[in-house]
Amino acid sequence: MNKVFLLPVLFMAGCAMHPRQPLEVAFMPNDCANAQAIDRWLAASASVSKTLFETQDEYEARISAVKHRMWTFRDHCQR
């Protein structure tokens, strides 16, 4: 198979499999024993800038989901 043809196909497939962060946030457990590390990760995730592959609406939805999870987590673990 021609390598010149294969590279653009692999590049496009890689971009199509862009992970969605709200899904990761939605399935995060309420692990209060590791609350400090989880809280730091959520705060860092809330400050990530918009990627080239997401629309403004997708970006705002992602940030909103992360911030919502951060506050519900803090409430659950009483932080």
C-alpha cells in the first residue's frame, strides 16, 4: 500500500478519535481519600484552553461540565 496515501488517512482518523473530557468527568468516583489530587486535576482541567477541533459551544459545555463536577465533588467531600 502506498505510504503517501496511508499517512493522511491515519492523521484524519486520529483527529476523529479526539477524547471528550466531560465523559471522563462524568464517570469520576467520589473518592474523598484522594480529594486533594482530584480537586487539583479538576481545577487544571477547568483552565485548559479551547482546542482547534472543538467549537465554542463544545468548549463551553466541556468547561461547564468540569466546573459542575468540581463543585459537586467539593460538596460531597466537604472541601
